[in-house]
Amino acid sequence: MIDWTAFLIVAAITWFSAMAIVAAYSFGVRLLAVAKDGGRNQSLSNAGAYACFAICGLIVLFGVVLIVPQLSEAILGFSSSH
């Protein structure tokens, strides 16, 4: 039997995470383009771009931690496998 509540939770979190990664990466690329144009706040744009890319990396790393059972147990204290 399919646990539809769990399925909907996973689908919603997956959708939200995918949108967050795409948005953060897009903002990072845009901020790098603004910095290359030589705007007023070139260093601020670079810092914002790298912060956006770091957020992308953190989201991906958290997803890997959730997928790999050994990492889930070691870092989060629970196993995602049943």
C-alpha cells in the first residue's frame, strides 16, 4: 500500500528544493554578470554571487546527507532506510 501522505511530503520538499537551487543559482549568475559589468558595488555583487553558490552547495549536500543512510545516522542521528 502506498503511503500517500509521505509521498506528497516528499514531492513537495523535492519541488521546493529544486526551485530553491534554481533560484539561488540564477541569482548567483546574475550577480556575477552585474559584477563583470563594472557596476558601483562590484565586490558586493561578487560576494552575493558566491553566497548564492554556497547556498546551492549546502542544499545539495543536505540532500546527499538525507539520501545516504550512514551520513543520516552520523550527522542527523536517524536513518532514512526502513
